Amino acid sequence: MTQAAEMLDTFPADLGRVNRAALVHCIEECFSCSQVCTACADACLSERDPAGLVRCIRGNLDCADLCDTTGRLLSRHTGFDIDTVRHTLEACAAACKSCADECERHEHEHCRVCAQACRRCERACRELITVLG
């Protein structure tokens, strides 16, 4: 059991009709993607021509911030506002798609790893949007 799942299991109130598996998966993918995007931005800065990677670095950092915020928002359940959650998930999925698209334009191994993490997070966000209704 992951820590996100363990924390959900300890939540003292009823979570309602939220699909716990999809919620846990999305929380984990968001935090993982945030870390990978942060590391990819740093790796881009260490490349021979970081000026040529400005768009990638910016996308990495924007995506990392949105993923972190989304993971944190999904970890809070008291006073859960479904509209705010949906909009945040949509923004996170869009940032992940944009970041993955940009990373796929580069041949660096760290960009390949980042693009994969972004695609996983994008899918997790879209799946959670679907199950939230």
C-alpha cells in the first residue's frame, strides 16, 4: 500500500463516491511528474546549449508546479469542490501534454524520461476527470 492510499484509508470522513484507486493513482502520478519535470529542467540547464532549451525548461517548470499543486489539491478532501478539482485536473493534463510534446522534440535521455512521466500523469488526470463525472 502506498502512502497516498494509506492516508486515504485513515481519512475520518466519508469520501463519497470518489473512485479511490483512480484518486490514489492520480495523486502519485502528479507528485512523480512534478519531481521528474523539475529534474529534467535542471538537466536541460546542464546541457551544452541550455539557451536552445528555454522552451523545454519553462514547460518543465510550469508542469512541475501544476502537478505539485494538483497532487496537493487532490490530497485534501474536507470541503471538496468538484468544479475546482475538475478545472485543476484539466489544467494539469494540458500542462503535461504540452511538456511531453516539447520534451519529445529533444533527443536527450532526460527529456525522454520526462515525456513518459508527463504522458502517465496526463492519462491519470483524464481518467480521474472521467470517473468524477
